[in-house]
Amino acid sequence: MSGIGLHDFNCGLKAYRRKVVKAIEVYGEMHRYIPILAKQAGFGRIGEKVVCRPSRASTVNPRSSASSARSRATWTSLRFRFSRVSAVRRCTFSIQTLYLLLAAGLVACAAFLPLASFASGGEEFRLYAFGLRTADGETVQSTLYMGILLALALVLPLTTIFLFKRRMLQFRLGVVEMILLLGAQIVMGIYYFLSYRLFSSFEFHAQSVKLPLVLPLIAMIFTYLAVRAIFRDELMIRSMDRIR
């Protein structure tokens, strides 16, 4: 029923690593189900050693009826809590993954598509994440800092998706991602303004802003939604572990 290959959960002789003990919270009759708590916390190496011992002189269970009732109530509470926690984790994980994927997709569009276009003297120039280029692809002016910020903002949410077992680290990385997106948006605006000033000195010029120039702002909204989902997940699971 628990999915753990143990024959006696009530054995009084158990050994746990320090990190296992610090990762779980035990109350009530939960000491009998520490292996299940450890499995729920993400630890997988749970086993037992065979011990040969003489048979009991009596087959009567020495535990009182009150203790047995408490144990059954604890087991019922444990099953209910784990089913709720698993459902919450699956739902929130899917939502935050979707938000992070959308944010990464928007940043990728901003990193590889033209951000703005300028025309002057019969030539067309396009502003990209890593440089101001001509129609033939020749780089006229480097915009390396903007490209680096967008590259970091693209890699970070993809990395955060795989850290779903460490929600607080996900939360912190989400905040860092929002800061990166804000910085990238500011730098993009600065480079657009500098390019505009460069071409505005010519007598005949034209410019147009492309949609990818504002995609980091939209990506910031999706990142905020992902961070909020991660934080709500953490609060809900902590509330389920708390003694009411």
C-alpha cells in the first residue's frame, strides 16, 4: 500500500541519516511511518536487514486498543495528507512549468528576432540582440551586453523547471529571472535609443519598432505567475505538515 518494501514498520530498531531526520516532521503517532515520510521527502534508498530471532512465547499483541486506534487514525491521516500533497504538487508543477516555458519562449523570440529596423540612405539596418546589422547580415555595431542578458534570461527558466523538488530554490531563481528580464528590457531600450539617435542625424531616415522589443516585459509577467505558483505550493504543503 505504501510502495515501500518493508515488512515491519513498527520495528523499534531503525537507523536514518542526519539529512533524512532534518527533512521530515514527526508528530503524534507518525514515528511508525518515518519510512513513508522519508519517501515523500524524496529519499529512495529505504530497505531492511533480515534478523534471525526466536519466536514469541505469546502471540497476543501487547499494544493497547487505544494505541491501535491512534495508529489507525494516524495511518488514515497520512494517506489523506499524501494524496492531497501529491495532487497539489502535480497541479502546481504543471502550471509553473507552463509559465516558465512561455517566458523562455518569449525571451528566445527577443534573442533571435529583429527588435527594430532603421532605414537611411537607401539601406536598411536591423537591431538584434547581439548587434546592429545590415540587410546582408554584416554587423555594424555590437550590442553584446544586451545579448548576454537575454541569453541568461533564456537559460535560467529552463534550468528552474528541473528543480521542482527544491521549491524555495525555484522561488529564488524566479526572482533572479525577473531582475534579469527587467535589466534586459532597460538595456534594450537604451540600445534602441542610441540607434535612433544615430540614424536621426541623417536627412532621410525611417524607423520601426518590432514586437520582440517588448517581449521581456510579457515574459516578466509569466515569470511572476510562476513564482507565485511556486510560493503557493510551498505554503500549502507546509500547512499540511503543521499540527492543527
